[in-house]
Amino acid sequence: MSNITGPSTIPAAELVVRRLKQHGIEQACGVVGGAIMYITDALRRTDDIHCVFTPHAHGAAVAAEAYAK
């Protein structure tokens, strides 16, 4: 079995955040929870994307709509 933890590998969540930055995303609204935990953590570690996390999807949708206006 090959070793995938070499210096040239990065976690998938970090890759997602890099791609968001490359696409010019500056604001993100989302729901916290186990399924998205790694991406949530990666977003919280960056200063380039302002994040608003809510416990329910409805709250995240309201936050995103308010930001868009």
C-alpha cells in the first residue's frame, strides 16, 4: 500500500477552501454538523473568507439572502 501522507498531499477540506478562494468567494453561510465538520474547520482557519455558521439550514439561507441584498 502506498503512503499518501507525503509532503505534497493536503486534506480535501483544505483543497475545497483553496478553490473557494480561487473563485473569489469572500463570504460563506452554512450549517455546522458532523458531515461538514472538516470543511467548517478549514473555513474557520482562513482569514480570507468570512463565515456565518448556523445550527439550522433555514438560518443559513436567511443569512445568505441578507448578505446578497
